[in-house]
Amino acid sequence: MGKVSVTNNVSLDGVMQAPGRPDEDTRGGFDRGGWAVPYTDPVMAGAMAEGMSRPGVLLLGRRTYEDFAGYWPQQKDNPYTEVLDNTWKYVASNTLTEPLPWKNSTLLTGDAADAVAELKNQPGPDIAILGSGELIQSLRRRNLIDEYVLLIYPLILGAGRRLFPDGAPPSGLRLTNSLTTTTGVVIATYQTA
């Protein structure tokens, strides 16, 4: 397939946990969920719509998949719902079983990094990862991520799960594009060096 690209919301201090809703991910007592919502603007919406309009497949970890599957199919008046419903979704999990509840979803079995390496060696579209922090870490260790599209928010949360936690392997990145929204969010695209 094509490149593996991560798209994630992160605070200035690197927190990616629960950007969309207060109840999205409360692991570790995290009580700051929904922090990204006040920063949404037409510039961000346009950039995300452009990204979602490209052909590709989604790769999600179990926790993100279950959250998305429980939320997006019920959002009938949202332009992202149809795209997410109709996009093919690969799910990395050792605890879920087929059939998966959200349409166009298939389970990757065995080691997630091995399965993604195999997918990358097949012809096909780009692979986009949303959320899925633990999956991202397993793929980073194997150098399977080609690009990061980071929406960097102008706030410091001071706590929460980070995209690049302490102890993560070092990696060089090259900035290939950036855009600043009217609310101060920097959308930065980095390729792995």
C-alpha cells in the first residue's frame, strides 16, 4: 500500500488524550477531555475535509475503533460520518473478534506491526491512522510510519497521554507543510527522515 500517515490532535505539551469529548478517554483520571473543540474553525475544517477526500484506508487501534464505532455512525448531520462509514477500516486488536460491528471493518490478527508491514508491501492506497496512540508506538519502533499530520493546539494541558511519551525511540522529522488556523492551531505535516 502507500504511505502510513498519522493524523492527531496534540496540545503544545504533546498530549493527545481525549481531544473531542469529556468522556472520550478518562484513563488515568484524565479530566480535561474535549480540549480541542473550542479551537475548531473553517480553516481546520477545510484542511481535514481535504485530507479525508483523498483515497485511502483507516488503521485504528482497538480503543479508538470502539470509540469511533460507538460515536460516528450516530452523527447523522456531520459531513465526516459518511466518509468514515464508507472508508475501509483495519483494526489492530488482540481482544476483538470478527465480525466487527462497524461496516467496512476488518480485524488485523497477530502482531500489529507485522500486519502493517505486510499491508505496506501490497499495492493499494495510503493508510491513515487517527488517534490510536499505543498502535502508533508499536509502529514507530519498527519505522513503519511515513508521515505525521499534527494539529498542534496553543494550550498546555500538563497531564495526559502523549503522542511521544518518555522513552519513545528518537526519530528525525522533516517539515513539509504548515498551516495556521484563525484560532492559533498549527497544522504541521512532517515526513520521517
